[in-house]
Amino acid sequence: MKYNKSNQRTAQGIDLKQLEKIFNEEEIKFFYTMPSFHNPLGTSYSKKDREAILQLAYKYNVFIIEDDYLADFEYSTKNDPLFAEDIKEQVIYLKSFSKIMFPGLRIGLAVLPTTILNIFQKSRMTTDIDSSMISQAALYLYIKSGMFEHNKLKVSSIYHKRAKVLHQPLQNHLANYESSSEIIMHGHILLPKQVNMKSLIHHLHEQHVYLDSVESNYLANFYKERVLKLNVSNVENHRVEEGVKKIASALKRRENYFFKFFDVIKVFNAV
């Protein structure tokens, strides 16, 4: 597969025309994607985009690998996974239990189309004979007893409240910058290309706000935008707005821009 700027995932979604071009011109067998709560952007596909991606998979006989790693945190009943709408068995559905319970529980599930089930089982046997039977049995009993559902509701409620705590300050203090509209604990801010990201991140580190850009999440030289990652999963609620205010303040500092652009910003703000 050839990677280029026009088929990257952005806050607006994915370029469906470019995706079809790739499916049509390249020998694509699998398309891996995170329809909900993309990492690191924190965005989700619209219902229209989900339907379009499914139709492209059917048209070009491409399997979709749907990574629904935050399925248990989905709060919108309208955002069904692609798997729920798949009528031709083209979706390989993946789900993790680590996020809703604890990271040390390295158990997930895969729901596969019948056409590739046997080959998947044979391939898995050659790479990993078996997962921990004790962990699987414990999880089975935990789910069967109803404790999993109780814990899921409790944890997802706590995280959803924290996500709201992040969402509101972004609207209050960084409304001029594009950010994810999803209410989720991780997201992003799209910054002007003239922002000196290294200087900005270093300045925020000195203010005890620890952030990073998305560069490490993409192939080298693939993602050109100035995107600042946000994550408040381990931040106390009362400190979230304080951190957002510090980001807003840092973006007003001349030292965090390439100077000519900062002077233009000052003139624009004055007007």
C-alpha cells in the first residue's frame, strides 16, 4: 500500500475517494481502522462514513479489521460498530478487556468471518499455542456473574464525566483551535503550522503539563499537521481546566512560534 497525505485520518474522517483509489489500484486484502475513538485523535467516523467504508469493502472484496478497543466506553447509541452493520462477513471485529478492567489482563476477542476462521486458527497455533486458560476462565466467571457489567457501568461513568471535564475547557479556552468533538478522555488540538512544537511542548513541561505531538503515532514524514495530543485518563478532574488554561497561555507566547507568524497573530488579535 502506498501512503500519502490525502489518505490520512483527520478530525474530519478519511478521504473516501482516495481510499477507493487505493482499494482499486493496489492489492489490498485488509484495511485496519478504528471507527470509534481513534488513537491518538480521539475522533469517530460518522454514520455516513461507516456505511461508505463497508460498501467499499464489499465492492473490492477487502476485509475490514475493526479495532473497537474502547467499545465499553461508547456512550452514543447511534455509533454502532461496523460489525453490527456487516451483512456479508467482511468485518473482523476486535475488542479489548484491558481498558475497562486493568492493563495487566491481556485478553481480547476476535469475531471472524467464517471464510477465514480455519486459516486464522492454524496461523495462531503456529505463533501462540494458547492464551492463559486461568485468565480466560476467571474472566468468564466474572462476566457470567454480572460483576463485569456492573464494573463496566461504574468505570465508564467515571471516565465519561472526566471526558466532559476536558471537553468544556477546550470550548472555553481553546475555541479558536480545531479539536475533537467527541466526549472522550483523549483527543487533540490542531495548531497552526507556524507553531514551534518542540518549544511549545518544552514550555508546557516546565509548567508541569506533559503533552506530546502525534509524530510518534505515524510513519515518518507522513503526518504533516501540527497536532497536540491530549489525554486526561490519569489527571484529577480539578486539574484538567488548569492544564487547558496553561496550554492556551503557552499559545500566546512569542517564543513558541516562528516569529514572523507570531507578529501576524498579534495584528489579527488586535483587529
